[in-house]
Amino acid sequence: IRQNIEVSDTTLLNILTNASAVDFKSNISGSLSNLKTRISLSSGIGDFATNLTLSGDSTLSRLSCNGYIESKGVDFVKILGETSPIGTIAFNADIKGRMYNNKVTQATFDGIIARCDFNQYSYEDIVVKADINKNRYSGKVELLDPNGQINIEGYVQLSPNDTTAALSATCQEIDLAALIIKLKIKYMGYPSLWVRSLFT
């Protein structure tokens, strides 16, 4: 297979070179109105697993999804090459959602990025949450790293006559040198920041 790949297909070539042995397992059971799926994939690049249950009424106009996705680690250097600023990412997340007539009416995403390598630093314990409730979209990203705490929360409320959005962000005791964040402005100590905004 590799002999038929052009030199420009570097990403695919990296995947085929580094994947080595690939172990893929899947299990699908149930009916269209109550379908259970389990998928796991592991290789030299990393692993991925998901366990989802899809259920709905007899006409499938109402659908719901419940389950999780997780990975103990995917090495993006092996996918994108040695120059990639992104390294290994490990995460797990719970997913819930509902649809009515092919429109998402409610959904939640509750996850934790246990490890995220970026720019030669391993960030730890990043909380990611998102919620959709009809026309309201809200989310939260929280970094609980030993070298800094960052919390960003916000929402957008859509309506035909008025749209409202809010955003708040806090940063506490950020060690920029330890996080390998290079700034052109010289600084002293560990900076902290608090911002709140409301848009209508």
C-alpha cells in the first residue's frame, strides 16, 4: 500500500508507518429503536474507545444518545510528523443528546483532557463542558494545571428578536515560563487576570 502513496500524502504515510499492528473490535446489537454500539481501536499511534446507546420511537422522529468516548493517549507527532506542536492527547467524556425531527434539542458533553502535549509542555486536567438546550449554547473550559489555573465560561442565547451572550474568564498564578509560553513583554512574578463581558 505504501508504495502507491505519493510523497505529498505525508500524514497518511506517517499513520501507515507508525500504526504497526492495528487491533479493531466492534459490537453492535439491538434494533433501530434501541441500538447499542461498542468500538475499540488500538495501534502504535494510540487507542480510542466508545460505548454509545441510540434509542428512539417507532418513527425515529425522536432520538436520544447516551454513552462515552475515551482515549488513553493518541500521539499526534506520529500522525503529523516531528514538527507538530501537538503531542499526546488523552481524554474521556460522557455524551448525552436528544433530537426531534433531525434537530438537536438537548445535548451535553462532559469531559476531561487528562493530558495534552502542546509546544513541548504537558498540560494536565483540562475540564471541558458543553450544553445545548434548544436555542441556548453554554460551555466551560477549566485548566487545573500545577503551573496555572484558567477558567473560561460563557453562553449564547439565540432568538429571532434578540441574541444574548456572556463570557467570563479568570487566570490565577500562571507560570508562563513553566508553561513554555513565550511573550515579547517582560513580566515579573505570576500574573492573574479576571474578565467578564455581556453582549446583547
